[in-house]
Amino acid sequence: MQRKRVYSIGVAFIFIATLFSPTSYLVLGRAEKGKVTEIVFEQDGVSIFPTSSYPKVQFEYQNNEYGILGEENEALLVGDNVKVIFYQWNPKAAKIYTFWGLFIDTIIQLPLGLLIWWAFFKSFPKMFESNSPQ
């Protein structure tokens, strides 16, 4: 029973850890209007891979201008108005205020973390077992 409990605690921890960042932006963040000023293109150098594009978004907070790069291949054009969300103490770490802008890292990290945790438990079947009779 001890092993199942440790596994469940690990799964819960992975969920909480991966959802912490987007949730903290939603709870503690401040939203402002921004504007797409440019689309930045990036070529990996290998001709078989397509070029990636990133929208560059400018916004103003407390009379200071800040700029961020959005997520890869977002469907935004120069001149589009977007919402950005950021911590008031760190506006340089802003994100575009969309589902994908906030949760793309979580969508990637959550299944990867769960897969690693599962593989760890499958690799060490005797770990976390109690030696006392039940």
C-alpha cells in the first residue's frame, strides 16, 4: 500500500508543479494591451525544416516600454492588438494572454513528467515497499 501512496503523491505533485506557473500568472498577474510590432523569423539552418515565426509584442506599463516574443507560429499579424499578462514586479517576463500562451509549457511538461515518473516506478518495483507484514 505504501508504494501506491507514494506513486499517487508523486502524480499529484507533478500536476501541481506544472499548473503552478500558469495559475500564478492568472491569480497574481496584471493584464495590459499590447500590439504586434513585428514578426521574427528563425531558420534552424537545416533546409528540410521550415522557418519558425514569432510575433514580437510591445506593451507599456508604468511609462516603460516592454517587448516579448510570443509562441512559435502564432497566427498574429503586425498591427494586431493582443492582451499580455505579467507579474507587476517583473513585466519583462510577460506572456501573451491566451490559452496557448499560458498553458503550452504545461501541455508539454505534464505528460513528459508523468511518463518519467511512471517509468521510474516500473524500473524499480521493490522501491517504496514496506517490509512490515500487513
